[in-house]
Amino acid sequence: MSKILNNTKEKFFEIFNNPRYSKEDIIKMIEDDEFDLTAKNDKGMTALYISCMFRENEIAEAIIKKNIDVINITTTEIDGKTALY
């Protein structure tokens, strides 16, 4: 499942709710650096925020394991809440 979409910044948001892709597909794509995990959607949510919101713990764990700037992607507040709270 490599390089399915051209715009990596928006890829996570397009694929996350697409039934063509399983949780395992998404985790593999995260591990293969196919997403810009610091990108935000039009509501200011990051991939980590969305994963936590939908209780997709395995996906959230894969994002955190990428060792990106977790502080940056968890400080986004939506209604006073961050991805991890």
C-alpha cells in the first residue's frame, strides 16, 4: 500500500475513515512515513487527536512511536481538550 495519494499532508485524513483501508494498513503507512503526522485538518485536529477521539489506540500508539514532536501534536486544543486529555 505505498504512495496511494500524492498529497501526504492530507493523506491521513482521507484514509482514516475510508473503509478500503484497515487499521493494519494505516499503521503500516504510519510506520513507512507515508503521512505528515504534524498536519492538521480544517478543524485543527492532528492525526493523533483524531485517533484518540475515535479510540483507535493502536493507531495512536503507532503515531507516538514515530517519535515526532509529540508535544506539538498534543497541544492542539479543541473545546479545551488535547489529544491525550
